[in-house]
Amino acid sequence: MRFEITILGSRAAQPTVEHYQTAQVLNVHEQLYLLDCGEGAQRQIMRYGVHPMQINNVFLSHLHGDHCYGLFPMISTMGLQGRRTPLHIYAPAPIEAIVENHFKYFDAEIGYDVVCHTIDTTKHQLIYENKVLEVWSVPLRHRVACAGFLFREKQPPLNVRKSALDRYGLSIAQIVAAKQGEDITLEDGTTIANEEITYRPYEPRSYAYLSDTAYSAKAARLVKGCDVLFHEATYADADRKRARQTGHSTTLQAAKAAVEAGAKQLVIGHFSNRYDSTEMLQKEAATVFENTIAANEGTRITIPIIRNNEN
């Protein structure tokens, strides 16, 4: 049951020969989610062995070009490859009008539906869910309407302890009721509390993606307890004035957000081209939050599953 992030692009507005603009793929239980889609994202998808036809949901934090210019060629390529499954896009307004105009002038017939879902970037709310995952929007502070995303694994179904089966001789009906969280009443009238006979097989995992934003204590609190926090760190601390002017964060501000969020690991990215190396940026953030890594193309971060002992 994988919960893994692949970095496709790590840079800010301007790509370089070695680096691409912001894009990531999140794999949750072999279901793929694309987070932002900067220029060249589909090339990076191919480079790092991601199957594009497995991407059914795209989450765009905002509509600056370095976060969405890769979307439209990818839509075209998927059509050329015979896609028939709908592609869902979650993004701020006016995403629907932008996509409609793209089809008006370029891709009138692609063979599948592109469905747009407009995000209210002022609210922290559930915007997507399936059997194993919830996705929540997180309001951010940028120059345009912008939202981060919290990907949170749902609580796994309860398991019944083998020792309880032996001790109480539970029937099939009682086992089903216990898995649904109910207390069990035995034939002699004794009531057994649910927690005595069941357990959660593993702890739910979570990934917070805070794209372009100035430091926001509120955003950090909304992703409290996340396993991994991605937080933009466009600038080094020496350039904090520039960060403030452009609605971005510095390395130390990203680290401060990780502390506030109680994250287990911090990943920084969306780096300005003024820095030749990310090593200095990573080291600077690590002075405040030790478990910090720098996002680079091809970086994979796996959130391990922590299994609970049934005893």
C-alpha cells in the first residue's frame, strides 16, 4: 500500500537545462494524483516511469504559468494515446473557462472528458475523496488565488484480534458488528467493549502540499501532524525582502511552518534560479527543522506504513 511522492519539477518561474517547473506525482495505493503541472511535466512523467493513463485527478494550486502550462500538452497527448477515462482537474477559477478556450482553439476532439472542479481558495474543505483517501484544500497567501492540498489516508477498517476470536467464540454476525465499531454482547449478557476485540491494522498517513505562499501560521495549523510537508522555499533567508514582495517564502519560514505543523519531515522546493545549488538552501532550513530535504527532479519520498500489533 504505497504512499509515495515523486518530484517531477523543483524550480520556480524559469526552468533550466537541468531543472523543471513545479510538478509532483503522489501514489496512494497505486492511484496516481498529479500536483501542479509546470512546463515539461509530461516529459518528466515519462522519464520517471509514471504511467500517464493512471493519472485521473490533477490538483492545481493556482493558475500561474509555472504551475499549469504543462497541462494542455498533456491533455493532448493523453488523447493521442487513446485515453477514454475522464480526467478531473481541481483548481481555482477561472479553470473551467481556460479549459473551454483550449478546446475551442486546439483540441476539439480528444476522445475523453475533461471535468473541471473549481476550488474556493478561501476555505479549508474536503474537495475529493474515495475509499482510501481524502483531499482537503488549504488557503494560502500568494499574489493570486492559491490553495494547498492535504492528502490524508482514511482510517483503515478495524481488524478483529485472533485472541478475541478464541476467547469469546464470536459468530460471523458478531465479527461483522465488531468490524463496524460496535460493542459485542455475549450469550450470557456480558458486553465486550469494541476496543478489547479490535485494532486498527496501521496508522493513516498524510502529505501536505503547500505551494506558492508567504508564511502562513494558519496553513501550518491546518495540516497539523502531517507525515511529510512540502513547503515552497523560493528564497534563502538573506532574500526575505524579495520573498515578501513576491508572496513567497524563505527557507527559514518553510522550516518554521514545519515546526508549527508538527510535521515529521519537511521537503522544500520551488527554488529561484538565482541559486546554483539546493544544498545551501537545505542546510539553512535544517538549522530550524533538522529533518529537511531539498526537492530535486527524480526525488522520491516514501511514507512508510506503520503497522499496529493486534496484541
